[in-house]
Amino acid sequence: MSTGTGAAEVPEVGGPATQGPGAVESTHAHGLRERKKLATREELSRAALRLAMERGLDNVLVEDIAAAAEVSPRTFNNYFATKYEAICALGVERAAQIGDTLRRRPPEEGLWQAIAAAVVTHYESGHFCDPAAMASLKMVLTSPQLRGEHQRIVTTMREALAAAIAERLAAAGAACAEVDLALRAEVLAAAVIATAQVAVRRWFVVRPATALRPLLEDALAQLQAALRAP
Amino acid sequence: MSTGTGAAEVPEVGGPATQGPGAVESTHAHGLRERKKLATREELSRAALRLAMERGLDNVLVEDIAAAAEVSPRTFNNYFATKYEAICALGVERAAQIGDTLRRRPPEEGLWQAIAAAVVTHYESGHFCDPAAMASLKMVLTSPQLRGEHQRIVTTMREALAAAIAERLAAAGAACAEVDLALRAEVLAAAVIATAQVAVRRWFVVRPATALRPLLEDALAQLQAALRAP
DNA sequence: CCGCTTCTTGCGTGTCACGCAATTTTGCGT
DNA sequence: ACGCAAAATTGCGTGACACGCAAGAAGCGG
């Protein structure tokens, strides 16, 4: 095993909060049972996000979400501990995909190039263009009660990206095995994700309909420049 | 106004949640009133942290905290919206000091050197050595309910550090005014703080009583190395 | 068709955030 | 020193919520 992914083997530092039926134990679609579980979970999550956007975060009750998903209020809590968790569940799932986005970059591409491209692609392929996603982003960034869940999204992104970076480092740089590859991957992922967050926040505070992409590219360029030329 | 601090002028992206008497409107100690407010706030915060450490996070009620601070349970909610906010309030205050820690570095020191030294100093001067702080750190890192508040601590650190970095950039690098200094400061601060978090997390998951400092220095070195030599 | 596992549901309970209004405390001008 | 206005503390009530528990229902293997 040696190093592994360097992310998922720690004793639960930022794990989820629910353990009930909502726990996704395997991507394998065992049977009708698993599919129904996933469907209910997604139904609840979508309903939560939709209602929160329509009425405002404080004007939606767990009861409403459960009703919209056509399950009992008690069942809601079998899947999610809080309505905030339900609202951000889709975001967490999406965040986990950034690793594959990096893995899809051509192998001959430089590491930094690949990472930057993956991040840009991830944020663009996301629904970061339509005003609906803009509003949901605003909600997540402003509401104090969603801060913890947003942090969970970011953590997921960081871990997924770190895992993919570690693979790429291991594949390309078996030569310089002196440094701790896992550490380097984690640091790199953390720095890039943090930079992306800066870009998103700045994009959010300057209302103008300027695209996110240039801000993202600028910020990433600044990261590289700042560390290279003190 | 032009650039300002680049952190505190945005329309509340990650602001606090309480607006009552607990709001610290100015550092100016106007009179007995302000001092008493601060005292009560600190009393509540200390009691919250102490009780949470003694009994465990779930075995402490807001009623207990209020009793320990000798105020009404209702008064507690005038200062803090949740007990988690109270527990982390001291951490937030401390996080805000990292800016001054950087400002105290000698001006002739290089920017990167100064930042790294400031971060190391901040984490060392903190109570990150005694086992009590270790336990509180564990609590903050593990409990899902404290994640949001921990995020607030990190955000505060990032903003404070970014402000100080911006000053240093403005003071030293008036020559290359082409780049957006505020952006560079924010990106740099975000990357460094994120890296520090990686170090702290790794230090936390590897039980051994190894000091935090070398891990921190390693991680920061990796950050610089990773961006300089792809 | 049967038994086992797993999910759903209803109910009860303890905790919590917060609006509201009465009461007390504090600051300050005179 | 006195009294008034501003502000903080407190008690009460309410709506919401997380979760344990146990009974019922539904998938699933033999």
C-alpha cells in the first residue's frame, strides 16, 4: 500500500455526518434497492436546492422538502442530518469529479498546465454561467449556516484533486523520489483550490457580467508568478 | 479608495451571524459598558470551550455555558447564535492577529521569508504545544458541526494575512504596479494558509509527538518548490 | 412461499434560535 | 447628585429541528 491516495485513509477528519440509508457504500448498482436509495437521495437534494432558491433559505422547512420528495419528514433525516447538508449534497458529488477532470488531460501536458486546465474546465463545465447557479452560489457564499457545507464541498474538491495530482506525480516523476509525493500533491491541490476560491469570490463581489474564466486564469497565473518571483 | 485592504470592503460574504450586544463595533474601549460587554463575551467563550473539552461537545448545553458565565441562557444568544460559534470565538480573535505577526517581521526580510516566518510563528505562539490545545484542535477538526466555525477561523486568517501582505507588496513593489496587488496578496495568502492547513492536518493524523514546526516548514517549502519547478 | 435484511414511518423527547416585552443597568448632560 | 434616554439582561413563548425507538412495509435470497 505504501502511500495510497494520501487522502481517504485518515481516521475521519472531515467525513460526513449521516450513517443511515443515505450512505453511498458503493457505486455498484446492486439492484432495485440501491437504485431507489440513490433516487430518493437525489430527489431530496434537488428538492432542497430548488425550494431554497425559490423561497429563500429560511422560508423552507424540512417538512416541505420531504413533501416535495414525497417521503416522510422522518425519512429526510435518514438521508441528511440537516437541510443544509441536503442542499449542498449535489455540490459535493460534483466536487468529487474534479479528479477525473484532471485525469482526462493529455499525459504529455505539463503538470501545472494540466492542473490549471482541469480547474478551469471544472468550473466552466459546472453550471457557473446561468443565473440560477449564480444565485445558488450567492446563497452558499452568504449564508453562515451553509458555510460548513460549503467547506465540505471544497474539502472534497481538494482531496479529489490531490489524489489525481499524486497519480500524475507518481507517473511522471519517479525519478525524484526524494520528496514526499503525497505531501507535494496535497499542498499543490490545496494551493490551487484556495486560489480558485479567491477567483470565485472576487468574481462574485464584482457584479459585472464578466466571465469567470479570465479571473480564474489570472489568479492561477498570479499564484505561479508569486511563488516564482518573490 | 482604489484598492483598500481588499478584504473588508465586500458586501458580507462570510460575515458573522449575531448582531446583538455581542457585536464588537470598535476596538476603542469607550467605557465601562464596552468593557463589560467584552468581558461577558469572553467569559461565555471561555466557558463554552472549557466545558466542551471537559464533557465532550454533545454533553454541554447552552444552559450550562450560560450558567458557567453567570448569565441568563437568553443572554447567551444575544452574544452568540450557537454554542459552536461561542466555542470558536477565541480562535477567530486569535486568527485576526496573524496580520500583525507578519507586520512585525523586519522590513529588509524577503517577502516569502517573512510570510513563512510569520505563519510558523503564529502557529507556534499559539497554544499548539500543550495537549489541551491539541485536544481542542482535534475537536474542531473532527466535529462536523464545528466545521463552519473552523472555516470562519481560516477565513479570518486569510483576510488578515492578505491585508498585511498587500501592505508589504505596496511598500516594496511600487515599481511593478502592473499586476493587481490586491489579487496577488489574496492569492498568496490563500495559498499559504491552505498549505498551513495541510501541514496541520497531516500533523494531526500522524499521532507521534513530532513537532508541528518541521511539518509546517516542509509544506511551505513544497509549495514554493512545486510552483517553481514543475 | 418464507425468512432475513433493510428501508420507511410515526411518535416522543430534548435541544435550540429567536421574537417580544418587561426590567435592570449604564452613560451623560445638567 | 439626579434623572432621563439608550442599551443590555432576562423570562417567556413558539416554531423548528435532530434523533432514538419500535412497528410496519418492502426488496431479496433460497
